[in-house]
Amino acid sequence: MSAPRLERLSGFISDLDALLSRAPGEAERLSEGRALLGALVACDDWLPDPYAASDPKRYQQYLLYRDPEARFSVVSFVWGPGQATPIHNHTVWGLIGVLRGAELSQAYEISGGSLSPRGGLQRLKPGEVEAVSPAIGDIHRVANAFGDRVSVSIHVYGGDIGQVERSAFDDEGRARRFVSGYAPVPPPPLAVEARR
């Protein structure tokens, strides 16, 4: 791959910063944010190789950018063949856009104290974006759609997701608290500094 075109990521961050600075309601934030992320993941020429490196043991969560005020973070998720998350929540709004390969996403809901699937299994392809939030549905399981190759997605969250305490669920709906952190890599490709 040629040298990454980081201006795409920089432009996305600037545009998202401007959107959030207007303090829109959640519907507007998710709708406009979805369009911005969709434009970013429509082009696969900007992600530096270290942030697309898979690990044979588990999926990787690499920090690309953390807003200085922790209003949002941008993360690359790298899925090795057949890798999947547990069922989990986020507790903040989020946008998931597929950059390479494909992801399978199954939403869940807790009703009457038990966990059950909500809707059918979704397959997200490059350029497609899904939204999550406590208001519209915040529990899902995500997996690489392929058993023989890596998939990469870009996630945007309404907070520093690596520091947010949230929950993973077993198949019976029992919750276990966790904080995900980030996979170690060189410093994020863009300086973590205010853009205003």
C-alpha cells in the first residue's frame, strides 16, 4: 500500500468536532455522524498499516484519535479470521463503519431479566455504517464475516471508549463489568490536541 492519506482521517475528525460543537440532539448527531463516517470508510487508502494489524488470538482495538475533552474517540477494530466479540454494550452512542472485509452484527435486548436477539443478523460491507446507543439499542455481538481473512472497521464513540466501564453478557444475560483499553501500537497517527 502507498503512503496513507491521513488527511482523510484528519478531515473526518475536524468535521466530527464541528458537528459535536453544535451540541445536536442524538438523532442529528447519529444521522450526520453516519454520513461523515460513511464517507471516511468509502475510501481504503488512509489507515496506517500498524492500525490494521491482526492478532491470531483476539480482535484488536487500536486508538486512532481521542478528543482532548473526551467527547469522542476514533478506533480501528481489526478482526482476524473467525474472531468475534462477546455480547456487550457501550453505554455511549457509537458508529461502526466497515473499511475492509465484512462484519456480522447481531443486536440483543434485555427483557424481563433475560437476553434475547433483537432483529436478524446484519452483514455490514465496506462503506456501510451502523449506529448504537442506549436510546436506540446498545447491546450486540460483532464478528468477522470471514473465516479466512482479516476484516477492519472504524468505530466512533461518544467518549473515550477504552476507559468506559461497560458490560459483557453471557448467553443467559448475566453481566460482567469490563474496561476494554486499547491494543498497544505507536502513538495515534494524529496528535491528540484541540482542533478549535
